Amino acid sequence: MEVILKEDVLKLGHRGDVVKVADGYGRNYLLPGKLAIEATSANKAVIAQMKASAIRKSAKEKSQSEDLAKQITAVELTFERKVGDGEHLFGSVTSGDIAHALEAQSYTVDRRKIALEEPLKTLGEFHVPIKLHREVTAHVKVTIVSDNPEETAASSAA
């Protein structure tokens, strides 16, 4: 089945591309999710308009993402967590936690755009990438500290 992508789909293509997909994938995922439309002759006539619109929209999104990236790069997030032996956290800091902390500072970022391969489980300083646009990635500085600073000072003095 041939479909025209209305949105960027990971590992498949970008907005406006005509791609061949399995019938089930197209009918059960792409079409109901409004990620694509069927590539009929009538819809193919609309592709040129769609691509021009997509280019304008992508350029606008990219410039907004670049502005947001400049602002987010200056942000430093600090999380206080309960710590066990060997500076290992009870729990972890996840992409959801980072998204909530950014939202508290009035930066709206979808947690799925935070490219955290696995949750942060140790104390320290981390630079977490945030994919704002396919060509724009910002890095936010995340610091995880103990919620009991005396305990950390005592363990490093020993």
C-alpha cells in the first residue's frame, strides 16, 4: 500500500513523502493515527502543495526550536534524591522528571523528546540531550544531589 506521510514517522520518512508500507501497518496505525493519507491519484495531486506547506512549517518549527535551544542550554536543573551506599539513588531521575522541572521554569518540552537512554541513578552532573527538531538538539545540565548533605559529607570524609 502506498501512503503519503502527513507527519514525520521515525524510520519511515518525512512529512510529504510517498512511501510503500505493509497494508496492516497503513490501515491499522498510519491512517487512523492521521499520520498518513492514502496515495490515490487525487491525493498525489495535493502532494506539491503539501510539500511546500511542509517546508514552510518545518522552517518555522526549526527557527522556533533554535530559539528554544538557546534558552534551554542556559538552564541548570537540580534534583534532590535519597541516596544509599556508593552514592546510588533510591529511585532515579527520568525524562518525565526533567520535563516537569523544565515546565516549572516555563519551558514546554514533551518528555519523549528528552533523549535519556536510561534513567539517571547516581549522584553527579549530567548533560542531557533534548531533540527539539530533527536538526536541532539542545543540552540541559542536570545535577543530582543528596537530600541529606551531611550524610554525603560524612561518607566522603571517611
